[in-house]
Amino acid sequence: MRSKLLQGIRHVARPAASPVVDRRSSRQGSLGRRPAVVAACLVIAAGLWLMITASRWDRGAVGGFGAAWNDVVVGAALFVLASFQVLLRWRTSMLGLVAILLGFWLIAAPVLLGYGGGTGTPAATWNSFVVGAVVAVLATFTVPEAG
């Protein structure tokens, strides 16, 4: 009789509607948003790097268009996209995919725009290749998982 009474008290003390959750195990099993935020912060840094180094190396002009403006525009776009993902917590597939495409554009830009005629062309080309590859890889972490 006493054991039935204790079982009833235990049942009232912990109703089935609110299960006990061990917070430590749920944190260890999943990092949650942290990798995406770190990746987006690194993409912000890459965008800033592009904007800062745009005037560093002489790339020459491509059809009247200063090739340095490519890095300024792409760097600003990366900065804005990744800032939306970090500050406003927008983790949409579209923002991540646009950042990936901008990374691939940075890899292709020296060839497609034909950087040439400038004294800093090799450094600018390698900068574009490396930053583009880094951005493309990091941006994959900012795309939310389906489902």
C-alpha cells in the first residue's frame, strides 16, 4: 500500500507532459548554429579583405572597367550577405548559394575579365583565386540543411 502511495506521489511530482531533459547531452550532440555563424563571420572577413586589397595591386583596365572594382563589388556583396546571416539570423538557402556563386566568380574573374597590363597582376590573380576558393568552401557551411 505504501509503495502505491509513493508511486502516485512520484507520478504527480513529474508529469508525463514535461519530460526531464539533460541539457548537457543535447549540447554535446549538436553544435547547432555555431559552425554556420563562424563560417559567415569568416566570409565577412573575406569580403572586407577584398575591399581593402582592391586598391593594393594594379590589375590594369578591362575594357575601360577597372578590374579592382570587381573585388570591391564582390567584397561588398559578400559582406552584406554574410552580415544578414549573422546579425539577422537569416539562414536561407538563397543567401548561401549566392555566396557560393560569388566565390566561384572570384575564381573565374581573372580569366574571364582578363586581368592584365598591371604590375600587380600575378598577386591580384592569386588573391582572387585563393579568396574565391575559401569563400566557396565556407559558404557551404552557411546553407541550412534540408528537412
